[in-house]
Amino acid sequence: MRAFLAIMAIVLFANSAVCADADSKRLDDESLRGYMAGDYELIGRKPDSTATYSGHVTIQDVNGILQVTRTIDGKADKCVARFDTVAGNDKIPVLRIRFHFGGKEYDATYRWQSDPDNYPRFTGYVYLPGTKSPGLEALFPVHR
């Protein structure tokens, strides 16, 4: 009987640790969405090109989903961002989006960090299928 109780205690402890980790991830995602929401100036370079562009990006937390509106040359594209990780076991957090630009569908992977005023700043790579040299983008917060 004691062995059974010991095993049950271990199982319950392990289960509570897993549940606590899931709740922690949900809270982390929620606070990240709030932290990232805002307006950004965008500068970029197209993949496999030296052509540059600039524009505006708005990130909104809408019912737990990061909605992204990219406006370049007066043309707006709406898409959804999602959190992911890269680098295998290192699990480096990234933000991924898929968007349309110039009639083509692009994928982008961004890292973020806080600027000196504690606003998020994003840098990332932009890809088309078969890209040899990825494009680059940087998003700088608009302070209001």
C-alpha cells in the first residue's frame, strides 16, 4: 500500500508540473502578445535582390491572436503571426508570419529584443520558395 501511495504521489507531482508549465506558456504568450502590440516602421531588402523598401506594420492582439497589417507603397496586407522556436534543443523563440508582397507569398522569421525604452524591436529574414539569399527586415517601434 505504501508503494502504491508513493507511486501515486510521484504521478500527481509530475502531472502538476506539466500543467504548471502549460499555464506558464499560456501566460508567457499572452504577455508577449501585449508587449508586441503596436505600430512599427519597417525597412527591408527583398530576397535574392538589392532592392529595398519601407513601410508601416501594425501588430494587434485580437482575442489571443497576433494580427499583422503590413502597408508598403500604400498597399496593405493582413496576416497572422505565430510564436515558434528554432535551433533544435536550444528552442530559440521566434515570430513567424506569411504575407503577400508584390503578388508573391513570403515567409518571414523574426527575433525580437527590447530597445533602450523597453519597446520591442524586430529583425528577421524574409524568404520565397527556393531563395538563395534571404531578404532582411527590421521593425522599429513608433513612439507616441
